[in-house]
Amino acid sequence: MVIADSTAKSEFVAADLISQAEHDEFAAAVLITDSADFAQKVMDSLAEQVLKTSNKDRVSAALSGQQ
């Protein structure tokens, strides 16, 4: 779980979520934020970074699964 507001760097938050998701397809990687705009920035960063990770299939499965 990552708790972040709009002062955080979306790229770093996305990387943290990926690091949680890469362990297992059923891993929970959850962002709690008070900003819809920031959440979208994180989603955009996730889309870019997931493609670059060596475990992209596992990460994609974890991020798209029920949290």
C-alpha cells in the first residue's frame, strides 16, 4: 500500500507499486490518494514503466486483479 498526495513524484509511486506487484500475480498494490489527477498521473507512469520491467506479465496481472 502506498499513501501519497499530489506532492509526491508519480514516477516514484508507480515504481513502488510495481515493486509490490512483481512478487506475485495475486499481490496487492494499492494507492491511496486524495487527488484524482495524481492518481491518473500514477496510472500513466505505470503504463510506461510496466513495459520496461522484466516481470511485466506478473505485474500486469497483479495490477489488473481484484485488490
